Amino acid sequence: MCEDHRIDKADLEDLPEILRLQYRAYQSEAALFGSRDIPPLKQTLDEVIAEYHAGVILKMVNEDHVIIGSIRAKEQNGTVYVGKLMVHPDCRHRGLGTRLLQAIEQYFPQKRYELFTSTKSTDNIRLYQRMGYKIFDCKPVTDELRFVYMEKV
């Protein structure tokens, strides 16, 4: 399932499948907090469509044309805001997240990139640091949830 993959710009008709992948991929994040009450698990298709029109959504498809990964970004005032980097749970720890992040940076070359993740998402933080991102801020969202903000210049 996780072999022979390629990355393309998502089409409007891909968004329901990407949202289903998002619901599946973010279960591990929800488990870190012991709650399914996190924004990626509550996002609607209309909200994903709005993000599609405001920026770019890339998809990673396998040899069977199944979407196994995705990433979103939008550029604003010279900064590219990266979000919703996800890989199918069965395909993790194979470098696919790295490839998706590289692809979005190539889509918006030579910019400042910014993203955020939970302080509990240590695997994500390690990936971003390996890719050259540095922590520049940390903000509490709730008593349980803190976001770390990272940038790459």
C-alpha cells in the first residue's frame, strides 16, 4: 500500500478522500490528549474546500491511486503557512512525511515557512527540526494543549 507513490496537486474531487485520511491520520494526535476533541477531527468538507481555494493541497497517491498522504499550505505576506501534514497510519516512518514537506517547499520556493504542532507531538517536532525548522514560540491553547510554532527561513 505504501510503495510507488507520487505527489501531485490535489483536485477538488480528491477532498472527500483527503478528509477521510485526515480523520484516520489524526487519531494518533487525539490519543496523545486522550480526547477526540481536536480541530483536525472536527473539520468539515466545506472547511477543506475553503482551504483548497485559499492555498494549495498536495496529495501523495500509491500505485492503486489511493491517497496515502497530504499537506496544505497558503502564502501570505511572504510567509508560507504549512498545515495538515498527514500520512496514512500504515505508511508512517518511511520518509513520506519528509517527502511531502519537501514537495510543499518546492511548490513555494525560497520563502519563509511557518507551521505549528502540539508540544506532545515529539515525532512531528523531530521531523520538522531535521528539515531545518526552528522553534520560535510556544502558546497554550487549553490547560492540556500547547502549540509550538516553528519556522524555516
